[in-house]
Amino acid sequence: MAFHIRCHPDDISRYAFVPGSHARAKKIADHFTNCRLVSDSRGYMVYSGYVDGIFLTVSSTGMGGPTTAICLEELGHMGTDTFIRVGSCGTMQDYVDCGDVIISTGTFRAGGTGNNYLPLEFPAVPNYFLTKELTNAAKRLGIKAHVGLGSAGDAFYAPREEGARDILKQAGVVSGEMESDTLYVIAAVRGFRAGGIYASDGTSTEIKPAWGHEAYLQGEENAIRIAIEAMKVIAQKDNADSAS
């Protein structure tokens, strides 16, 4: 049994969603049938259940790299090898509004945890095929999604160098959140498949505005639907490959 996520391997799927928020983990689990709470330990809420006969798991990670790393490592020890982070994010781009969905193609490494695994020169990028399935799922569901690079740092209130955000905006960075750099770096080291999809909870000029909350909640649900649809296809393709 894992030290922090107190689960047995039989309770955990090969396929896991890893949102930061405990409430979002429950929202994802609400899409499962025969769902049960597997563990509530040390801030990790873990649910497992089924979607169209496919066994799936969701675990909240909390905020930032350290807790995300523990979640990924311990789920990996129990057999999970495919992860989709379903998160919230801010944005640096004027064309992104509250509630817009963003699919990640890579992350500027501004956090600290991943540095204990790989040097900063190593890129933090998601699995190509998983990312492709996320974009395909958005198209099938008729949900608009921005696709692009993000930035992830795990010190929300830390001082920022003057002009640093402007440079990232100029470079086309779309999203800002706290976990994807750790997710992609650990996935590279451990041989996992990982991807990320987010709902924007702000604009380029406002962080989490109250007026955008309802739009954000709809965007969160859209991101969940896309992630589940993509994970289903990945699992179905894996099953087909193993049967051939």
C-alpha cells in the first residue's frame, strides 16, 4: 500500500485523471458508473469507477509540484501509466476568455520539483498521441479549444521579475498553472503517458474575476467531458493493440 495514497493496486486503474482540486475530482467521478471513494488520505481524494465499461481512476493532487509528484509516483507504483491533468489556469493571451478550454502542448518550467528529476534544459512536453486524442475529442464534442504552450510554477505569490509575463505573452504562452511541468517531467523519467487540459478562470488582465465564475464552471465541465472522451479512445486503442 502506498505511503500517502492509501490504496491497493486492485483499486487503481491504468488510466487516471489528476486534477488539482478535490471538488473537480468529485465532478469527474460523477461521470463514472459503479463509482466509489477509494481513499481520502493526506489531501488525496481517489475515486475509481467505469465509463462505457472502461475502468478509470481520478485522484486530486492538491496545488503545486511536490504533492503532484507524490500522486504520480504512488499511482505509478500501483500500475497507472496514463495520466490526464484536468486543471484550471490563468491566461496571458487577450483572445482567451473565462471558461475557454486550453489543451497543452508543452510547459515552460518555472517550478522547482521537476528540477530534482531532470535539468531545466529538458523540455516538459505531453505525450503526442494523448494530446492528439484530446484535440480530436474536443472536435467530436463540438467544443472550442485553444491549443498551445503554457507556463507552470509552484510559488503562486512569489515576486515576479518585471516584464517576465510580457515576454511569455509575446512568445505565445497561453496558460499559466502550477502542476504540468512536474507532470510532464516525471512522465518522461518514469515512462508514463501524460497530457493536460485546462479551463481558464481568468483573462489576460484579471485573475479569477467574480463575473466570469459561471463561464469558468461551464468550461470546467467541458474540459472534463473532453478528457473522459479522449481517455476512452486511448483505452480502446490499447485494448485493440493488445488483442491483435
